[in-house]
Amino acid sequence: MKNAIAVFLILLSTTLKAQVKVGQAAPEISLPDSKDSIINLSSLKGKVVLLDFWASWCRPCRIAIPSVVRLYDKYKSKGLEVYGVSIDEKKSAWLKAVKQDSITYLQVNDKAGWYAKVTLVYGVNEIPATFLIDKKGEIVAINLEGKNLEDKITELLE
């Protein structure tokens, strides 16, 4: 009976995740980087930010990373920042993936995995998940890809 209740509560908590919405201020994230320094999402206010949730074991995430790296390299000098949030439970796996994928943009890790508070706050039910944040700190798009993402980034950087 205890196991059934636990499973029910887990399922209930995952279905109750409240996804943030376009037009809403981006909720704060404060997580450690590779050197265990806490990096606040709010410290990037004034820049266009692509908030990217991912994990080393997520094949679609790893396939998407080269596009994110390309966008970052192309637009970082114009004010784009990427705040990558890994939900890897093992720091070594996360750091290995960062190195393998030549990620140079800002990376933080929440080792709580799917139970990470930040995934609950943002309503992340699957990864990769991205949130585009404008210079004022408001969410302007969710899960844009390809040309649509690049077009929106260039629009926000103007």
C-alpha cells in the first residue's frame, strides 16, 4: 500500500508541473557551475538568454547541442547568452558531455535530475527544453528550434 501511495504521489507531482508561460518573468535559477560557483539566471538580465535544459544521457539533447553552440558563437558578441541547465545526477557525466560537445557557454547542474526544483518551477516534462528570455527577463518563446529560434534571437538583439 505504501508503494502504491508513493507511485501515485510521484505521478501526481509530474502531472501538476506548471509550465511557465510566454510573457511571464523568468523564475530565478541559482545553480552551481563546474567549479561549484553559484550562477544566478538573473545575473544575465540585460542580455537575450536561451535557457536550455538538457542531460548527457539525452540523445535528442546531444543532437541539438551543436546548433546551440553555433547560435552562441554567432551571436554572443551581440548580447546572446546561453544558460545551460544539466539535470545529470553525476557531475562527471555532465562535465564529460560538456567537453565532448565543445560547449563554451554557461553551464550549471542540478544533480537532483527529474526531481530538480528548477524542472518543477519551469514545468519541464521532457528534454531538451528551451526558454528564450528577453533583455528585461521575460520569457518570449518556449521550445523554438532552427530558423524560428534564430529569427527570434536576431529580432530580440536589435
